[in-house]
Amino acid sequence: MLEHLRRPRVFIPAIAIVAVVALVLVFGGADAADSTESISAKVKSGEFRVVVTTTGELRARKAVQIQGPPNMQAAQVYQTRISTLVPEGTVVKEGDLVAELDRSAVAAKFQEVSLALQKAEAQYTQAELDSALNLATAREEIRTLELALEEKRIARDQSKYEAPSIRRQADIEHEKAERAFAQAKVNYVTKKQQAIAKMREVGSELGRQRNQLGIIQSVMNGFTIKAPAPGMVIYDKEWNGRKKVVGSQVSAWDPTVATLPDLTQMESVTYVNEIDVRKIAVGQPAEIALDADPSKRLTGKVEAVANVGEQRPNADAKVFEVKITIVTVDTTLRPGMTTANQILTASIPNKLSVPLEAVNSEDSVTFVFKRDGGSVVKQEVETGAMNDNEIVIARGLEADDEVLLTPPENRADLSLERLPASKPSEAPVARAP
């Protein structure tokens, strides 16, 4: 009886141990399988796409510029500051106020030119009076000499009954009067020409100052900047890439304050490093995603590739500007949005590929660790084109073969399975249209 009561106590712990071992085997085996699967991948077969991924910024292909006065340089006002500016994204109608520029510099120039104009007007008036007085005096002198000549003529005519010496004296006096009268008339012509030249000089200065004052007044009026057309206001960028704000400089060489973009024609402007730019050509298709809305996908096409590289801020190497036209019409797009661009540079049909992590190299030999049943084989492979994540396998693997993404623990004990010496001809790489 006692033995019968003790038996269950012996079997219960044994059953519990068996159950625990079974659970460990089931779940532990699943974890091990999951772990093995997580570090391996199957060889894929199909189209292989070579994609260049870049970050860009949306910009309107066409835009109306909102500028300050275009004749600032003629007014000798070379730069000023923005004093007021409507918020970016404001929808305006033609003629609406967009910005005001600081008038302090042009006001000082206006005062300076106003004083110069007053001086020029005074000089012009003085020249007019001097010319009138000089010519009047010259005319009076001519009239006086003409009368004197008449007197000498009468005296000469009366002296014909006098002694020869007296007649000779009368002739000399008449000749002197005649020459003085002729010289006075020549002098009058010269004085008149001098007066005309003087009036031209002071008149030219007067016209110049009046024209300068008109330009400055026009510039002052242009400091109130209005929208030349309806649209959405987008701030222009300064030389350092920052958008213009209140207090930013507006110069005579760059008077643009903002733009009114055509939102129906957009492009993504991106910069590609000098290694990848060789793969890119005009006409290649692209897929554009927006950081503001990752779920939205837009189609695009490479419109232009710069021939000359440039050094961008915060970039170690030179980059090349690439413009991607947005084919999809979307009026919700806004200039300045950040884009993630994927440019399809090549497409190779019917190719085997594996993840880049699966391919190893040792002593100039490229190989993978291939799973062969319950064991792992170190298999030499011949590779082809590659993209950011995968690489083409030209020889050495078959579709659905399984390769390890991390070397096995016994990798040092594995011998290399070499490829045959002969190799099939490689199909040409097809570039993306």
C-alpha cells in the first residue's frame, strides 16, 4: 500500500522534465531555424536593376521673378536690405504687396542729387544772364563803332578840299574806324559761339542731374515691391543657400527677392558624386519619393546632367548637378520639398543575383558560402553588375540556391570549390531607356 502511494511522486517529476525538454527542442529549434534563415538568402532570378539613389530638392522649371528696382546700379545704390516681407507660401494676386526695401541709402542719395540739381539750375541761370549781358554789350559796341565809322566817312569826304596831309589823316581815321567795326562784328560771332558752348555745358550738367534725380525717384518707387503676376510666393536663396528673410541683402547684381513658381512644371535638382555620375544619362527614368509624404511615388526623367563638377557645402568630393523632370502632374508639390530619387541607370534581364553581404573575396578570388543540404560549401563565383544592395552572379550558382550572409564558424576548414576554366559569354548590359 505504501509503495503504491509513493509511485506517482516518482513519475510526476519525470513527466515534467520530459515536457520541459520537448518545449526547449520545439522553441529552441524554431529559434535556431529562424536564426539560420535570418543570416542566409536565396539566389534570385529575374531582371536586375542598377539604381543610383540620391537626395534632391523640388524646384519649379518655370517661375516669374519678383525683383527690386532693376536700375539700382544707375542710381549708385548698390545694395539695401529687406525691411518687410510677406510669409513664404502666401498666395498673391497681381499688384499685391510682397516686400518693402530699406530706403535709408537711397534717401541719402536723393538728398545729394537734389542739392546737385539745385546747383546745376543756378549755374544754368547764371550762364543765361552772363550770355545775354555779354551779347548785348557786344551788339552795343558794334552799333557804336558803326556810328563812329559813319563819322569818319563824313570827315574824310569833307577833307577833300583840305591840304593833302589833312586828307591823309582823314583817310587813316576812316580806315581805323572801318577795321574796328569789322573786328567788332567778328568778335560778336565768337562771343555768341562761346555763349552757346557755355549754355550747352551747363545745360548738359542740368539734364544729367535731372535724369539722375528721375532714376533715384524711380528706384525709390521700386522699393515697394509688388507681385507682377498671381501665384504663390517662394523666397529666393542667397549665395550661401539660405532663403532670404527680413534683413537679407538685395544687391544691384541680384535684385531677386522671391519667385512665383509654375507648380504644374516641377523638377528635382540633385547632386551626384563623380563615381555614379558616369552611369547617368539624359532620358533615364526615375522614381521620386517625398520626405513629406513617403507613400507618394512620382515618375520622372533625367533632363540634364552637368558636364562640370562643383564643390558643394558639407561635401568632401566634387558633385555634378542632375535635373530630373517630374512627369507626374501634382499641384500639391511645393518648391523646396526634399525628395529621394532613384534613377534607373541600367536593366539586365534574366540574371541571378545575391545580396552584397553574401559575396566574399580572398586572394583575388570571389566566393560565397553556399548551403548544400546539411553542410556549407565555399563556392567560387563570377560576378557582374552591382547596385546598392545586390550583385549579379554570372557563374557559380543556380536559381534558389541558398547562400550565407555571414561566414560560418568553420569557414577556415572549408576548401574552395573552383569554377571550370571555360566561361560563357556575358550578355551585354542594357542601359535604362
